[in-house]
Amino acid sequence: MVPRNRFFFLLAVAAVLAILSLSLQFLHLIPTPPLLEDRQNAKSRKRIMPVPHTEPPVIDPVYEAYAYCNIPNNTERGMEGHSPPDYKLLSVQVMIRHGDRYPLYAIPKTKKPAIDCTLVPSRKPSHPQLAAFLSHMSKGSKGRMDNVLSGLPRFPSHSVCEMGELTQTGVVQHLRNGQLLRDTYIKKHTLLPDSWTSKHLYIESTGKSRTLQSGLALLYSLLPEFDWQKIYIRHQWSSIFCSSSCDCPMRNHYLEEEQRRQYSLRVKNSLLEQTYVDMAKIVGVPTRLLRASNPIDSLLCHFCHNISFPCTQKGCIGLEHFNVIKSHQLGDEKERHETKVYYRYSLLATHPILNQTVTRMQRIAEGRSEEVFALFSAHDVTVAPLLAALGLSEARFPRFAARIVFELWRAPKDKKSLFVRVLYNGEDVTFQTSFCQKHSRHSSQPLCPFQNFMNFVKKDMFAIFNSTNYYDACHRRAF
């Protein structure tokens, strides 16, 4: 081989080997040494809990736990406010779950998670509006609220969190929610006029500080520096927001059936029981006492805040214990949707709030109301049955700061043509709902007709009870 040809041959071989080496490194088939900066920062970036970066092909308890934590990030966007050209947005109604909170239960004989619930803008996670929010809340004595709410603090302030207290993470989560909604509904669609007043808003919260504070955080970033005299926050005494329509014996019956199903599934899970036995030995209490303390609530707090699980002289509660309990939770959710008992409970539990939603939409469309934005600040036990009642069986259990949004739209050429969109955590789930699954989004009506939603709430949701109205479904015994 002549020298010239040999040179080109060797050059080609070198190029092929270089490409092959880069490909193997990209696919992580051969190790690569870390960059100097990575080595220097490795210790500061180390997490106690593993961080899954992509959704696994099968249900994974660690991944699902991170989804539940809802750790704030700058990349999240939503599909709120999207519609065909020239459609007019008439109203928005939002149901939220409160943000990240301190545990409601403590694992016996263990040290509680060391979390500071004061708001410090320089501490992560933070938000550009956190300092202004804190300042504005300090002026909240001028705000108008029902008596039960007026006695609650408007922001968390304990250096050592109290049980169930909203954390800085929880405040930031809803500042982000409000910012997302503001960008869409206020800046893009001008849902509220510049001269908005109290008649344009409807706000309701349960009587817990974490729900009131979550609602205020969202409201502040939606309407920065709002006039306290222009808002009125109503107290909702019921966690399912049934207001004056809470008398429903069959709803209670189905709830009791659901609780029996949960108990039956738990006692059949020998791995779960052995896990509770092992954990009880570690902390030095009877198994029944450990189980009664609902340890997953406290462990999720450790997990979400990257705090080591509790340890005693007898050992440490580990990720293996957490995985077993979380896996059982996920299995329980799956069976819950399959048995339909919870679905029946959910239909009766959420009819009052859904009926209120439809009625408000009707009044706005007819020009009889100006409440174009409604906010309901609630709990997981509020949001979960709402998802089930709408037929969203594939939806994840409500994470911290979860949001369900109902939008009412009007077609450009026909004022009587009304449409509805339903969004969960920014994802458009309208065509997954039971009332719009059969409607083709590729038809001449690309959005779901409001009439479908109204028919569902007014009559279709009672068909499973062989009833035609809420009162009959609540009082007709099915056994």
C-alpha cells in the first residue's frame, strides 16, 4: 500500500474509533472520569434520597413519591387557557390542594423532622415574589374573611414547624401556581378587568391555616399587591365542600364500605405487616401503635425535604421500609378504582361542588353573575374524590399544591355555543372525563360542549344509583 493511501486508511480507522468511543460514552456503556467541577461539587450535590430523572416503565414507589412531593422548578408549564382562535374565555374555577406541609402524625419515640417554617426569601426553594408576599400578608388585618378564618395566621411563621403547618416549600408551590395562572388568564386573556372588584372573585377555604395560606399565596401571585378591601374569603366547614347539601346517608355508607375495603387489603398484605413489625422493633413500640401513627405521613416529609429517615439505637428506618408502605398505597389506589365503591362515594361527595360549578357557569353565560374567577382551597380528601367522580381513574393521587381547573368558553360566532375544559396540574384531561370521552375533538366542535358537563352533573351521575336526582340517590338504600 502506497504511503498516501495508508495515511488515508489510518485516518478513516481513527475517525471510526473516535465515533464509536463517543457513542459508547453517550450510552454509558463505558465509564468516563468526572469533570473537575463535578468532583469538587459532588459532596454539596449529594442527596440522601435517590432522584429519578425519567418516568420508569412500571410504577415505581420512589418516582411516585417525588411526583407527590411536587418540588418547585422553573420549567413547569400548563395548558390552561388554550383554545381554538377567537374563542372567548368566560370564567375560570380552580380547586387546589394546600401546599407542602409538616406531618400531621409523628412516629413514636423518634426525632421529628427539623424543618423551619418561617419564610426566608434567601433560602431555597424560593420565589421572586416571596419577600413581597410576606410584606403584603403583614398588612392583612384589613382583609375581609369569615370569622373562623380571620383568627388564622396569613403565613407560616414558626421556626420549628407545628403539626400540619404549611412550609416555605408549600408557599412557593402556590406562588408558582398563581404565576402560571396569571400569565394565562390575566395577561393573555384579560379575564379580570383592571378595575376588578370583589364581585369578580369568589374565594373559599376550609378552616385550616395551611389552606388559607395556600389560597392567599396563589391569589397574591395571580393579583400582585391586591387591595385587601376587594376580596372576601368565605369559610367552608366541610372538607368535601358540600356546603348546605351535606345530608347524604348513602355517601356515608359507601365511605364506610371503602374503609372496610382498605382494612381488608391491608391485613392481607403480609409484607406490609412484617415491615410494620420491623419498624416497631427499631423504634421500640408495639406494632399496633406504630401502625396507628400512620408512619408514611412522616416518612414522606423526610423524603420530600431530603432528611434522613429516623434512627434509634436499634437501627434505622430505611428506604426499603418506605418502598413497601408506598407500594401498598399505590396498590390500594389501583384496587380502589377497580372496585367502584370509592367511585360511588365520590359521585355523592362531589355533587354539591360540581353543581355549584355548573350553576356558576350558567349564571355567567347568561350575564347574571360577574364571578369570573373562583378559588377553592382544600385538601387531598377534596381533590381525590373530584377526580374520581369526573372519571379520571388514571390521574395520580393529588400531590402537594395540586390544581383542578374548570374553564368556560364561548364560540366566536354563536353566543349560545358554550364549551368546557378540565385541566389537572396543567394537563388537559377534558376528553378523559366520563362526560366527554365519546366526543371527538376533531369534530366541528373541537372543545367539549358545556351541555355534556351540565347533563352529567344534573342527571347522568345518578344513573349508577338508579336515581334521577341527588336527594333520591342519597336516601335510596341500595342493599
